[in-house]
Amino acid sequence: MRTRFLFAGLGFSLTLSAAFLAALCCRAPAPAGAAFAAAAESPKSKGRVARSTAEVAALIEREGKTPPAWWDSMPLEYPPGLDLSWPKDAPGPWDAGKNVGQYIWSVINENPGKWRSGVRFLHHLLTVHKDNTAVLCKVVDALARMYCDLHQDYARAAFWWQQADKRGTLDVRAVARLADCYWQLGNKSMAVKALGRTQRYILLEAVKLWSEMGEIAKALALAEALARAGMAAEAYLAAGDACRLHGRSRDALAYYNKTLAVPAAGKSKEHMARFHARAQASIEAVQVIDALDLGRVPDGAYTAESVAYEAPLAIEVAVKKGRIESVKVTRHREKQFYSSIEAMPRRIVERQGVKGVDAVTGATVTSEAILNATTKALAEAMKAGARR
């Protein structure tokens, strides 16, 4: 059996063999269990379109087999010295002009102007490696991630992860990412079923997704298990974020303080210091979040900054007549920020506040910095208004 994927009007078609699909990576996810079957459909989240399983399946099939609207305007481009063979271990020092993985990481991911050409490039690699199962596996996963992380094109991301899954298995983390796509497309039951396949593993990504789907108890139980498994700082930060998303400020503060209590010593000292700085910034934001009242913020533009991954990130939030008019990231040095620089300000404006705003999957640190800086700016503006 062969599966044919045709991009109509693009001048090429791609045929992938069942052997490729059967070989698509890495380890088998666990089957769904009773603990996951109990989660039912939740009410539609604010601003999220609810779709049936059939509607989501049709959307994924339609979008996955057609090109993005911008396709014809984007020529195929990549460095002439790039080694398209994409070997498993890139030899020599870091060279984004030679090694495909490094080109994606350092050139495409870090430059929004390259995001569309990155998708075009990966589709080209699909044709180059149509008979090379090992490389195709990497290309398909990279393409799905690029659609998801850079473009928030969850239908096309799901399409490519599904192709990898039809005859074989996905890496367990990719299964969790596929579950997130189903949730973003508006179907909780599909997301829950996919997450059920990851239950033998303790995944940080699953903590975030369970929380966003309203399953706070599952999120916190998983975070506690992750902490016991030796990832306490990451786990407690994720648990704090989950509680914060659900308006449980006291619990959020408790988890952030648990992060601060994790020792920063030895080889992990610098790494742990980042977690401590993030936890402290979130504590400061949560301490003022419940008192925020846009009606008490004078008209104007307000700035603040918060700790991010590479360096402090700065924002400007404009308020007029008790409403948030805009949020802009005015300065940052982040590299792997994905779609968060645009998506987080948009989400804050849509919700007209900083409560209940989901972080962008894959760019949690940058999302967190934007949220904390906006909270800080609004709190300081409200204080200034009270002194007038």
C-alpha cells in the first residue's frame, strides 16, 4: 500500500511508502488507560472554537493536503553549501551554513522572516529523501514542529504527525504535541485520547496541556511525579503556572516558593539560577494580579520588563478608557521564541487582562516573561493612578 500526498497546483506530488510510515520512529507510546478515559469534553474555553471529531479530522485532511496561502509567493531558498543529506551526527563545529539541524535552529527559528521559507525548504527535503526512511523521519517531525511552533498552523502540524503515526509510532513527546494540536483545534476528547498514550511517561508538556484543558488535578499530580523523578524546579514552576492559570494564586505562590527552595549548587548552579529568577518574577506578578483593575489604570502607555531566557524582556502596554488597546514586545534577546512574541500580546488583549492566559507551547519562558512584564506594567500604572 502507498499513500499519496498531493499539493495541488504546486508542480510536485510526494509519494511515501508504507515502509516509511511503519518505520517512523522511536518508541511505542503506552495504550490509553482508565485514568485518562474519565476526562470528558469540557465547556468551550473563552475564544476557542469547539469542533467535533469529524470536523477536526476533515480540517486536518483538507489543510494538510493543500499548501498555505503564501506558498506561491515564497521561493525555495537555502544556503548553497548546506549538506542536504542531514547526517545523524553533524561533524565539526557549529555551522548553520552547512548542517541542516543547525540551520533550522539558528537561522530559521530565530528569524521570523525565514519561517515561511523554512517550511518550503522542509517540503523540498521531503522530495529529496523520499527513499531514505531515516532522514524522512527527521524531516516529517521538523515540518510538523515548524507548522506548530512558528506558524501556529495546528491542522498542518497534526497532519504531518499523523502521517508518521499511521503505520508506525511517534516519539512520545511528539504524541503530546499532537494532543496539543487537537486541543488547539477545538476537540478535548481527541487530545485526551492522545495524551492517554503517554501515561507511562512523565512529561512536562503534559502538565501544561492538562492544565489548559481544565484538568488541574491531573496536571498537579503529574508535576509532583516529575518532581519526585528529579526535575523538581521545572515541575514546581509548571505546577505554579497551572495554578496561576486557574486563579489559584495561593497555591501558585506555594509552588513558586518550592522552586526557590531547590538548591542551586554544583554543575547545575547556573541552570538552577534561571529557574529561581523565573520563579521570583512569577511570585512578584501573582502577588499583585488579583488586585489589578483596568478601570483604575489611567489612559496611557506603560512599560516594564521581566526575566526571560537570554536577558530581560521589555513590553509596552497601552490602556484607554479601562481597556487594553495593545501590548508590544519592545526589546528582547530571545532566540527560540517561536510565535510567542506575537501570540502572547494578542492573547492578553483578547482576554483584556493577564488572568487565564495560556502560554505558547514550546516557548513557555518567553510567554511567561511577556505575561509577568505586562502584569508589572499594569500594577505600577494602577499605583501611579491612585497617587494622582
